[in-house]
Amino acid sequence: MTEAFRDRIDIALTVNGEPVEARVPAGRHLVDFLRLDLGLTGTHAGCEHGVCGACTIQVDGQAVRGCLMLAAQADGAEVWTLEGLTEQGVIRDLQEAFVARNALQCGYCTPGMLASIKELLDIGGVPDRATIREHLSGNYCRCTGYEAIIDAVETVAQARAGKGAA
Ligand code: FES
Ligand code: FES
């Protein structure tokens, strides 16, 4: 239930499978709520205006920019961050492929990349490289040049489809 109280709003949501209740400032962005209020610093903040993709998380099964969504808008939602996805093991093959393919260097973009890629892989099948690039066009990486990231995604998609080994 959402209850407005001056500039604060009560929210109840699920974060990484755990119920969370909080009273948040109406203007609190979801990425700040996760990082500063819940201590889930695996989600990164970069541009903070919807461009770089560093803050990408999963909300109700979709990749969402945490800097463009208010915490109040997540009332009732199911939110997954890198911490929860890692603990669940649902992206372990992808994380291993990132390491094997050198698809991360500084790692700042990586949590957002993984959240976006999970959305693509959840569709199933083996996307071609152009589709992978298109899907990740909103996730900036200043280090890798993207080729290794595309390689990692392609490898995992093929492995999940039984056409190769991650
Ligand atoms: Fe959200 Fe850049 S920090 S898109
Ligand atoms: Fe450094 Fe992507 S690994 S920004």
C-alpha cells in the first residue's frame, strides 16, 4: 500500500527475493534507494540521466534504468540487482563467459551490462551479433571496445541452446 506523507512515500517491494518496506522521499531514484538505503552497491550510477546504462537492473523481469525510475514507482515491484542475480546463480554462465572472454576491464559498466543481457537471453534462441549489439546499444563501455562482450553473449546463447560450450 502506498501512503503519501508530506514529501515521503511508503513503499513495499521485493528486492532480490526479500520483502522490503521503506518510507522514501518522493524524488528518491531507485538506483539511489538500492545503493544508499539498502547498501546494494553492485548497481552503479554513471550519467544519472538515462544514457549510459550503468544503473540497469531488473524490475518485474525487464531491464530498467534505475536512474530513470523513482523508488516510489517500484512500489509492489519485484526488483533484482547484481547481488541477487549472482546469488541465485542465474547468470553464472554469463559471468564466467565475461571472465573467459575478457569482457570486462574496470567493470563499471558490467552490472548494467549483465542485467541487460539477461533480458535478451531470457527471450531464448541465439541472437545474431547485430541483435546483441542493438540490445546493448544503451549500455556504454569505455574499456572493452564491445567485441569481447558480444563474444561472451554469443557464447552463452549458443551454449544455452545446446550449440556450444560457454
Ligand atoms: Fe542510469 Fe547512466 S546512470 S543510465
Ligand atoms: Fe570499464 Fe566497461 S569494463 S566501462
